[in-house]
Amino acid sequence: MVLVDPVQEDYSVPWPPNRPLTRDDLDRIPDDGHRYELIDGALIMTPAPTRRHQRAVAALYRLLFAAAPPELEVLFAPFDVVISADTVIQPDVLVAHRADFTERDLPKAPLLAVEVLSPSTKGVDLMLKWAKLEAAGCTAYWVVDPDTPSLIAWEMRDGAYAQVAKVTGDEVARLTVPFDVTLVPADLTS
């Protein structure tokens, strides 16, 4: 934690204290190798993921990349998704129209955001990110638990997320949004 001397004009942190942070503040954070996100102006730092987490992310990326139509792009974290000036997230895997990307970020909700759960991020992924992506109109949100292994998938229906799949182990999920893909949770970590 960095303490700020109120007499000193030059802050020891890249933004003034005592206010919610914005995308501009996030851009001023030095590149220190950590993954930073903003949710409602609150800074969230995510520790390095486990090997099992990374294996699941890599398997999801390969599966989605192979199935994606040419007009869609599949990326993995870290890559900024700007929901609003005070909410910038980095889904573990995301899918969006190629035309919607800038070189720097995705300035709107993706078609699909996928989070692979870790003990340190489970609450943020299942509550905060889920709610922010739903409100922003992200068409589909998946959460993978590599420890179980399991998948829960939601799709936007009448402005709210509806659960469309919940599978564990060797069970098969056949999903159609944003494109057809078949997923077996156990295959993501084997």
C-alpha cells in the first residue's frame, strides 16, 4: 500500500485518492506484470493463475478459435473490454465481431465472455462480472470451474441472462451462441 502525503503536490500513486477510478486512471498504472481490472471504479488486481486454470483457458481458446466463423475473433486475457468509463474487465476468453475491436481494446460488450474460476476470483466472476456483462448486453457468459471440472453457460433472453447449460465432467454441452460448439468440461483440463 502506498501512503500519500497530503502536503506533497506530486502523488505517489498515478491517480488522486478518494474517488472512483476511471479508464484514464487505469491507463496510468505502471506495467508491473499484474492484471488490473475496474468494476464500478474499484481497482481489482488478479494474482497469477494456476497451471490448471491456464490449461483450461488454452483448451477453450483452441476450441472456440477452431469453430469461429471468419467475421468473429477469439482472444484470451489480458485484453481490455471497456463496459463503461469506470468498468474495464479482462475475460479469460472473449469472442466479438472483428470490426468491433480497436488495437487497444473492445469498446463494447463481447458476444461471448468466458471466465475460468480461481479461488481468488470466484466471487468477482460469478457476481460482479456476471452482472456487469448482463447489463452491458453481452450475448453469452460462460463460467468454467477447472477443479470440478464443470461449465455453466448463460445466454441473453429478453434482456436478462438465462442458464442454458450446466454440465460436469464428461457431460456434453452443445452451445449455439455465438456459434455452434460442443464442449466437455473434463476435456478442458486433461
